[in-house]
Amino acid sequence: MSWTRRSFAAAMVVSSLALATVFAAPASAQAPKTLTIAQGFDPQTLWPNGTTASDNLNAGNAIVEALLWANPADGKIEPMLAEKWERTGPTTMKLSLRPNVSFTNGEAMNADAVVQSFAVFLDPRQTPAYANYAAAIDKVEKVDNLTVLVHTKFPYPAFELMLTQVYITPPAYWNSVGLQGFGQKPIGTGPFRLTEWVKDSRVVMERNTAYWGKGPVGFNRVIWRPVPDDTARVAGLTTGEYDIATNVPISNIQDINRQRDRRVIETPSYRIFQLILSSLEEHPSALHDKRVRQAVNHAIDKKAIIDNLFEGKAFALNGQLLRQSQLGYDPSLKDYAFDLAKARALLTEAGHPNGIELTFKFPTGRYAQDREVSEAIAGMLAKAGIRTRMVSLEPGEFLRQLRNRELQPMAYIGLAPLDDPDFQLAQYRSSWRYAYIRNAELDGLIDAGAREIDVAKRREIYQKAGRLMHDLAPVAFLFGGYDFYGVNRKLEGFVPRGDQRFFLHNVTLKP
């Protein structure tokens, strides 16, 4: 098949580059105190609460910090700008802020900064990407200069995890430059400060010498490079141009690991890959009939994709959107079987004996091997009578269309929210901007799960939601898997998280 040959050809090109570097004299493309990171695309904003895309967030959170963070090494919630936190009631959290911390423009990080940051976080016009996370919050109040009370509308099981998403900004500077201005020239408390941003070329940050924490060791400068092409990103890693390269294709892992100074880090991913199958009234297509959506599911040979494009390093979803490790995963649910005859029969039953034609949108450079996967799926669908008009989108345009519900009627996407079933399933609530389904019963189950403290009852709610979604088939259930990062072997403490987030404040680049 064409998609297999393409992957093989790309692998051979990079393999040749890798072998050449093995016999070449060691060379460093960067100064010893510079860390260079290659990601899929140039950030659109460096304000972390302005986006949920990891390439934006990883760069932005090197400058702007949150109240808490989830340590990727063990998943535990740890202090960041909030030094302590405690529940003082079923719906109240007391935050004790870290003393003597300043933003790099000299403003104090205090309760006033936190209260204003929450006000922005709660405003869906300014922070639409985090409306689901903010939905449970009722009010935030200052107790004293270093103490804040956060009240929720109901007992909220994901309270602490939600607080890891609230990023703190300096009030005076924010008010002077506004949301858009802050995203382009952020001021924070983090280990780095922005010194240069050449669009579509590089983001340059210098060490914040007044950083409150230990900070990174062995480098005082970080450069973020947008490199959408997988082959170019891997080639730059192998030649020493980049110290970190994200979304390494599986076909290149062995060559990279054979290098003396480079290796691949494998991280179990939160990202769940699927096809959007829009049934929204404003998106007219044959997909409004659930039998057609079920036919799409039956027409895709997920095992062939996993075996050929991911060399087995992925797993089928078993017809649900929660991972096996998550509360609410239902072991009784089974995947839609690959069955072309069944797919054609469902199309005929739905009134399409001669098949259908759909626009199929997919990103190029957003996910590892996204084009190859999309082309493979299109070929499989065609055999069932589902013909596609393929539309390739560069990552920035892909994210813009995602935000505006324009990825319709069908699109390839991978979503990686925080590791709680509320954040995963809330993406399919009718009110959410990523949702391409409207179903009152599903909305009710999602809301009930967000409010249920009892673990057993919460599990039952999410399993019921999973069974409903399996029947409705609002998406084509594809696969989950692993994220692969190529890194300099001299880099220590670099531990990416399953949502493709990584942090630089605790890493070391050895001489």
C-alpha cells in the first residue's frame, strides 16, 4: 500500500543520515549553555491559558507558572506558586501562596495576582479553551496577601487537578497589554523570560536569574524551533542541531537509539486518536445517521494501522474513549470489528447502497505520522464505499478549525486532556467547542460524573456514558499509544507527561 511505502522511504532517508553521523567527527551545533527544542509548529500564543495545544503550552509554561503541577514522574500533585493547599470544606480550597516571589517585571506574585488570574480564567470570552476546567468554580476570594480561598459550585473530585491549569499573570502588566499582547510578550515567574520571537523560525528565552526555585542546570538559554516535517526534525536531532525532538516516528527509533549521543524516550500517552463524525445540524452530511457512523467504524482496520505504521506500539480503544487505567473504563465493551460487509450493509440500510462521499480533514505535522494514518484510513473507507475528499491542514490552521468547530464532517484528531474522566468526556458535552454531537442524555451523565465524589458511583456513571457513546458512535474509535521524544543523552530529568507536556525547571544538561 502507498502509505507503507512512504513510511519506509522516509525511514531509509533518516536512517542514512543517522548512519552518517555515527562515523562523523562529533560536532555541536549550539553553544554548550543552549538547549534547542524542535516541535511540530510555532506557538500561536505563549500564554498557557490561551490554548490546550502542547507545543504552545511547553514553551509558554517555561515563562508563566501555575498554582500547582502534576509531576510526570509519578502523577502526584505538587506545589508550584501555591506552596500549600487544603480543603476547608466540601466546596472550599485554601491556597497558601509561595512568599517572596516576583514576576520578571518586578510585580509581586501575591493574592491580588491570583484573584485576577482566576477572573480571567473564569471568563469564557478570554479563556474559552479552559471553560470545561473553570465550570466548577463559584468564586475566588482574597484572605490576605498570601492566602486565597477557591469555592466550587459543588463537591468537585478533580479540584486539585483543575488547579494545575490556572496560570498566574502580573495584574498591572496584563491590564496594560491585554490578552493578545500578553500572549505575544508574556511576563511570568518561571525559570525563563522571553528575549526574541521570530515567527515560524524560533522562540528564544534566557534564564530568569531571579527564579524562586532551583531551575534547570547546565544551560541558561533555550531555543524552540518549529519543524513540522518528521524527517527534518529527526535529521536535526541526529546531527546535533536539536537537543529534544518531539513526535519521533516509530520507524526512526532504532537508528536514534544506536547513536552514541542520542536516545528516544517512550511515554505512555493520554492522547486518544479518533475520527470526528459530526452529527451537528449545521454540518449536513450522511453522518447524521448513526448507522453511517457505525459503518465508518466497521470499515477501519485498526490492527493493520497499529501493526504497519506503529509497529505494534499502540492499542485499540475497545470502542470507548477512556483508557484502561482510568476510572470508568468498561471492560465489557468491545471494539467495532473490522467488517467491510457489515459496513456496506449499514450504508445500504441507511439509504446509501452506492456509498457516500465525505470531506476528510487531517493535519500534517500535528501528530506523528498523521498524514500516513489519514491516508491509510481513507484507503480503507473507500473499500466500504465511503469515498473521501482529503484536505490537509497545517497545524495552525488545524487548531483554528478545531476551536471553531470547522473540522467537519469528518476529521482525524488526537485529544489529550488531563488524566481524569471528567476532562476526557466533557469534550463531548454539547456546550463544548470541540463537541460534534449534541445529546441531552450524554450531557446529563457528563455533568453527573463531574459532581460525584463516591468513586463507585462515579465509575458507574462513566461506564453508562461509555455504553451510550459506543452505540451513538459520535467518533470512529481508533487507538491510543505512546509518545516518542528524541533527546540528547546528556539531558537528565526530562520526563514528559502523557498529555505531551514537559517542564524545564527540573532538568539538567550535562557538559
